[in-house]
Amino acid sequence: MTVAEGLRAPMSADDRELAGRVAIVTGGASGMGLATAHALARRGATVAVFDLAVPDRAELASLLAVPADRVRCVKVDVTDGEHLARAFTALVEEQARLDVLVNAAGIAPPTAFDDITEDEWSRVFAVNVDGAFLCSQRALPAMRAGGWGRIVNFSSTAGKTISTAGGAHYTAAKHAVLGLTRHLAKACGPDGITVNAVCPGLIDTPMARGLLSDEVLERATRTFPVSRVGQAWEVAELVAFLASDRAAYITGAAVDINGGDLIV
């Protein structure tokens, strides 16, 4: 499947639903983050991709199928608070608002528990948890000023059970993301800001393909009620819904999207 095919949802979307909104998607240069950027852009949002490996603006606009003036590419490390502060400030000053933050940046090393070093443990938490914390903290002033905001954090099926492919540090980090989501939802609700998490299962992304062989993926999905690997666009459609006015009464939720792999 090509990158463009992985972004394409077999359904129409209201292309005005997020018109005038400004969104940041961390980890938006590939996988579910890129699919999310595409879904938000299709609904009319101006989308800034924050990533360590961003494409150039023209390339991103082509992938998202929107004019170049509706995309921004910002090379940033989500674990670097000072760098993030400058990036958020510059975007908000340019756009005069910030409405949506999607914390999709993440890493999932498959290291066995006994082999995880302290540095690797810290790095996994820094990207998956600290990144979501730092970005949310820097997004909130603009959202509060506008009286409206949506934060969507990427957890995982691992956040409710254990990881299929990632190590113990990944499992622990994704559990932590859910705690952060719940606390922020409680704190930010009075400001008109909702905070939710999505919990994807096995999704067809470069990260998953790098961790699991086709044979392992096929064997695993045979046991799912929906017996296939999920697609990035399916997760992106869920995120886009949570970022919309249609989800205004949903906050503090951890929404599963896993083909029934985990039913609770």
C-alpha cells in the first residue's frame, strides 16, 4: 500500500467542519500521525506537523491534498521544552489561535525487560509521555484564550493491557498517557477544552511493519472479531471526530479502536 492509499478513507467528510481551526499534530510526518493530519486538513483545518523528520511544505501539501498555505512543517523534538515553546509561540503568533492538538508522537522499542537500560526507559517516557505533557501545557493558553479546544492523546491497546510488540517501557508509558488524559480532562473542561485518548490496536503503519512480520500480523489478527490489521485512516477518522464539535460532550475518554482485540 502506498502512503497516499493509506491516507484515503472510503467515505466523504464535511470539508467545512473544521474550517478556520488551527491544529498541531505531533509525529505527523508518518503513520497514524500523517493520516490524522490528512483527516483534519480534509475537514478544513490549517494543520501544522511537528516532527523530527518533516517533509517540505510542498510535499506535505501534496500528500494532504490541500493548498500549501494550509500546512506548516515544523522540525521539533517533543521532549525539548524550550524548543517546543518557541515553536508553539511562533505558530500562535502567525495564526492568532490554536484549536486542536493531537499528541501522536511515539516510539515503541521491542526490547526485552531484562535488557532495557535506564536511558532507554527514560527516552520512551520522554517521547510518549513527556511530549504529550509538554505540548499540552504549551497549547492550553491559546485554547483558553479562544474558549474552545481539543486535545487528543495517542495511547494504545497497551495502555489498557500490555503491548503486542513494544517493551515494558512502552506499556507503562501508554498507561501513563491515559492518566494524563483523565487529569487534563477534569482540569480543562470548564475552559471549553476536551481531552481524550485513542487506543489503537494493530494498525498498518511503518512502525508496526518494522516490529512485526507479515506472518506474525496475520497470525495475531486471526483471533480478532474483525480479523484484519487496522488502517491508519480509520484511527484518523476517530481522532477527527474527537476534534470536532460533534464530540463536545466527550472528555476524559479512552476510545478503543482495535477490531475487537480487546473487549472490556
